[in-house]
Amino acid sequence: MSGDAKTQPSLDRADVRVRHDAGFAGAVRGFIDRVRSGDLGSLPVVVGLVLICAVFQTLNPVFLSSGNLVDLLFDSSTVGVISLGIVCILIVGEIDLSVGSVSGLASAILGVLWVNAGWPVPIAILVALAVGCAIGIAYAALFNWLGMPSFVSTLSGLLAALGLQLYLLGASGSINLPYDSLLVDLGQTWIMPHVIAYGLVLIAGVAVFVTGSRRAAQRRVAGLTPPSTVGILLRALLLTVALLFVVWYLNQDRGVPWMFGVFVGLVVAMDYALTRTKWGRSMMAVGGNREAARRAGINVRRIYASAFALCSTLAALGGVLSAARLASSSQQAGTGDVNLNAIAAAVIGGTSLFGGRGSAYSALLGIVVIQAIASGLTLLDLSSSLRYMITGGVLAVAVIVDSLARRSRVSHGRA
């Protein structure tokens, strides 16, 4: 008995060491296993963004200047919000080709109601968003009840929304928004006070630590191996330090734009909805296997309706922010490469074209990559044709990586 008593503490200490090693080394092994199984996460896009920044900074030292980065964040916000809606529709395995035209229509509605009709700007914005939501509901009805493919219905909507936009703007083709309005200030000049920017970074770091600790506790209760508390704390500290440096660097010029803060806030809210709510889990399930989701008791039609409505509403919000950025509603709003950039940003950021997998942060990462390419080529005074070709190449690489990762996950699952 005495021998057993003497060996018990040493066994306890050994057990603690095993758990400790599992916390540190296990995190590394887990990351390697996820990569091997095809779960690359945001790793490819982060590596690509670093390479893009390195190349353009070498060719033009102005690229990573704080002033240019502030402009980049301003320009990323409008299409980024539209791309956030594309993430939702791609997760359920569908597509919306009309987001550019819907954003242009929302911009036209804002200008007509606010400037020409004299409506209060909040009411004009709400009407524009309501029209966007109604368009999404119409797509959902065509898809759910008539079986019309989303490719066809949204392509039809693209033409209809574009025609309505041209009709509303009339012969003038453009409506200038008041330069002294709060909305235009948001799109062009409003910058976060330094204290608020630093405070939001600290809140983000605390949120990462708290969220990680709660997930670790849930895994512990479920009998699974949780990540170490030290590892969670280290990850939160690294993120906080990195963001503090970014904010400090941006503050060397003007600072963090409020419009970009609105975009990031929407990304965080969408990430919470997709990862922490029943609706988000249902979205992933429907995109992964529609029939299995239906048999599990998920209202598949309702999920599709919410995805289409949310996508069009966010497209309309992007149009309102675009009008604020340009201080005008014009026939060019929502045309050109807006539609393609919004879709490309979601895919480049890591959202799968095959459905069932994606993240709200895909829109954030993807649009920063696209805008970085556009900004770098503009500073080099190169033709926009190169931007289209480079963006197309990056999109092709993203789809190839997604296809290979999907194939790797299937092979890993069979093994």
C-alpha cells in the first residue's frame, strides 16, 4: 500500500506532463493534420497577400505607406460588404450574379429619394435596403417553388435591376449627393479617434481569449482533448499585438476609416451567426448535403430564402456605401468589375464554390487581396488590363486550391 501511495504522485505528475505536451505539441500536430486533410483555412490567402505586398513594395515603396493603406481600406469597404453577401449564397451552393446591379439600383434609389424627392436620408436608405431584400426574396421564390436555377434567375435580375437603375436616373444619368452630409463624410473623411481604435483592438483580443477558453471548456466537458490555456492566451496576445501595430501604423497618416470599421463589424456579426447559431449550422448543412439536411429536420426552403435575401440586402447596403464613397448616384454605379470582384473576393478568401464551407472572414481577406492588386498596379501606372488578368489568375489559383483541398478531404475521409 505504501509503495502504491508513493508512486501515485509521480503518476499524477506524468499524467499532467502528457496533457501539457498534448496542449503545445498537439496544437502543432493538429494544424499539420488539418493541412494534410485539406483543411487549409485562410493560410493560402494570407501567404498570397504577403507575397503581393512584398512584390509591390519592392517595385514602389509607396505601396505600404500608411496613407496608401488608409485609401485601400476605404476602397475595400464597399465591395467588401457586397462580397459578404456572396459568402452566404456560396455556402448554400448557389450563386447571385446580380449583386453589382442591385448595388447600383440601391445607389440610384438613395439619390432619387434623398436629393430629388427630399426624403430624410435614413428613410431613403431603408427603402433601398428593403428593395434589395425584396429582390432576394423573389429569387428565393423562383428557386424554391419553380425550381429555377439561381444562375438564370439572378442573371435575369441583373438585367432588370440595371434597366430600373437607368430609368430612375433618367437623362442626367447622375445625382450628386450633398458633400456636407454625414453619409458622404462616412464614405470619404470619417476616421476613428485613436483611443477608440486601440480600444476596439483590445476588445478583440479579449474576445478571442474568452471564446477560445469557452470552446476549450466545452471540449473538456465532452471528454475531448482541449487546447492549452497558454496556447489560447498566446494566440490572443499575438493577434492583439499585430492589430495594435497595424492601428499605430495607420495612425501615422489619418487612421482607421469608420467605413472600414462598419465593414469589419458586419464581418464579425456574420461570423458569429454562421458559427455560433442554429441558422449558421443549418446553412453549412444545406450547402454540404441538401437532402441530408432535409431529412435531419432543417427547413431547407427557409434557409435558401434567408441566404438569397441576405445576399441582396448586403448588395444594396454596399451600393449605399458606394454612393457615399463617390458622393454621387450614377449610371456607372454597380457596373464594370463590381460584380466580378465581389464574387472573386469571396472565393479568393476561401469560401468554397462547392457549398457547405466558408467563412465571413473570406470576404475581408479576399477583398483586401483584390484591392491590393488594384492599388499596386495603379501606383505603378500600369494598364487596368493587367489588373483583370492578375485578378483572374489569382481567382483560378484559389479555385484550384479549393478543388485539391476538397479532393484531399474526400480521400482523407475514406482512409
